[in-house]
Amino acid sequence: MTENIVIPENILPVDGRFGAGPSKVRPEQVDALVSAQNILGTSHRQAPVKNLVGSVRSGLSNLFGLPEGYEVILGTGGATSFWDSATFNLVRSKAAHLSFGEFGSKFAAATDKAPFLDPSEIATSEPGTRPDFAAVSGADIYAWPQNETSTGVSAPVVRPEGIDEGALVVVDATSAAGGMAVDASEADVYYFSPQKNFASDGGLWLSFFSPAALERVEEIAASDRWIPDSLNLKTAVDNSRKNQTYNTPSLANLVMLDNQISWILDNGGLSWAAKRTARSSDMVYRWAEASEFARPFVERPEDRSTVITTVDFDDAVDAAEVAKVLRSHGVVDTEPYRKLGRNQLRIATFTAIDPDDVQALLTCIDEVVAQMA
Ligand SMILES: Cc1ncc(COP(=O)(O)O)c(C=O)c1O
């Protein structure tokens, strides 16, 4: 009876938040909210909030070492809303997608269904794997996630060989940005929501646009395509340049995001963050490989994410029960992606999550399974 299982307090992680997003917010970010009391509840069209947006934009530019001419563009609505914006404002006539999980498939569906575009070319693969890059005749954007949060498969950010000159590379970095290394010059649009490695809240999207992407936005805005106002990227670019968003953002989110960017920079930047997540994820994969009841879900080591780990369990051990026991001890959100339907745990190893807590979690899982036997 799993209700009777007790995990000794001394082996529990200090912080029990291992969710894939919303994810652990550091206590210092919450303190930053208290310190920002004079900004919370004030106009986003006035200097104090605009300076905060400016700090987020310059902090990101610094953190990612953005190449000359790249700009940090932001808006409300999260990455999901950005897919619709990209469909309206970035695709000239045809998109090519790598779709290897829930999130990649949603963006692919958005461009594929758009009545003003040609059908999209969508390369798919079995869950836990990813398709290879291939040039597609007539495609003017290439899109894929750097990290597929639903499966824990990651893909490189590299301009695919042989693509048409001027084709844009559009990378969903929602769960990768701030925890995985990237050469920003390999993408024309690198976009993300801040509730993952940036340990903030949902509802906002941030992105880096190359000069070619900024030009594409201008080109399509000048065409006769109808674009809904809230999804208009020219409006987002114009507002971002003024350190604003088109409509009202969550100020608390911006405060927490700004604090997390500074924290990563103060600790050594993106390479520090990438090493920290690699250390945590290595622990999980090594533990799973050595385990008698668990194994990494993603077979090819080079495809395994360093920020979202997925671990399959033998039929003899019910992973959902393990997650339930962990939850009853304050160790939360280790359940797998709901639509994947596997006997699995998914453990985020985002930058904010302490590697020592990941180690403690693994010890707790072993303890729970031993008590279940
Ligand atoms: C890779 C990826 N893309 C997009 C999204 C959607 O982000 P949001 O919920 O902020 O719209 C998520 C959310 O988990 C994600 O993991």
C-alpha cells in the first residue's frame, strides 16, 4: 500500500519542485518581488517599468552574446501565441518543420492549417527520437524545438545545409533557453517562454530576431495579408524597441525574469548554466542506466536533453504511484507528459534546480521503490 510509504525527511530534497514548467522559482526571485514593490502596480508606459523591460532585453542580449543587428523582441501570450504570430508574420508561403513531440507538432499544425499558406512539409519521428534535417524545395522557414519538453529529446541549433538563401531558421527554445548552450547566429528567430530555465511565470514570449527576420516582418507587414493586431510582429518589434509590449504584461513576471537573468550572468553566464544542467541530467541518466527498474527513455545519448530528463520504468514498478508518493512528501511534478502515456517519470533539471536536490530525488525514488516491493 503506497499510502503507508514514508520517505525519511533527511533524504528529501531541500526544494521539491522538479516540474517541466511552471518550474522552480528561486526564493531570491520572490525576494526581488518584495524589493520591487514600488514598481508593481504602476504603468508599463512609464520609465520604471520600461527600464525593467530594458534591463531584461539588455541582460538577454548579454547572456546570449547576440550578434550585431539581432534584437530582443517580446510580447504577451507565451510561446503558443508566438506560433500564431510566426504563422501570420514570418512564413512567406511555406514552412518546413521537424515535429517530434507535442510542442513541435502544434506549431507545425498552425502553419499547415493557415489558409493563406501552402501546406507545410512536416518531418516526424517516433516519440523519444527526432527526424533528421533536410532541405525542402520552396520552404521559406525551417522550424523545430531545441528541446521537446514532452519527450526530453533535444536537437541541435544549426542552419540546415542546402536550404534556400533567405530561408529563416525559427527555433522554439521554450525549455532550452537559459539552460542549454546555443550559438544565436545559427537561428534567425530564437524564441521562448520564461517559466522554464528562467524560473519565472507563463504568459510572455521573448525572442531574438536576426536582421533577416526583421526584414521578413517588414516585408509581410507591407503585403496585403490580414494580420490580427494582437499577433502582429511589426507592432511587437515597434513596442519592444521602446521597451514596451503591445498590451499589458505581468510586471511580477518581468521582475522575476530580470532577477534570474542577473543570477545566471553573475554565476558565469550561459556556459555555467549549461554545465550545471548537464551535471544534473547526467546524474539522472547514469542512475537510470545503472538501475534495475528504470532506463532512459531517449535511447540515443546525443538526443538526450540536459534540461528535461525522461525515465521509463519496468512494468513491475508503477511510475504513477512513485510520483504520487513523492508528491505526498512535497516532491512534485515528476509525472510524465500527460499525452505520452508511458510508465515514466519526467524530471526537469533546469538551471534553478540544485544538482544536490536532483541527487536527493534519485535517492528518494530508490527508497520509494524499495518500500513498494
Ligand atoms: C517546447 C515548448 N514550446 C512551447 C510551449 C508552450 O509554451 P506556453 O505554454 O508558454 O505557451 C511549451 C510549454 O511547455 C514548450 O515546452
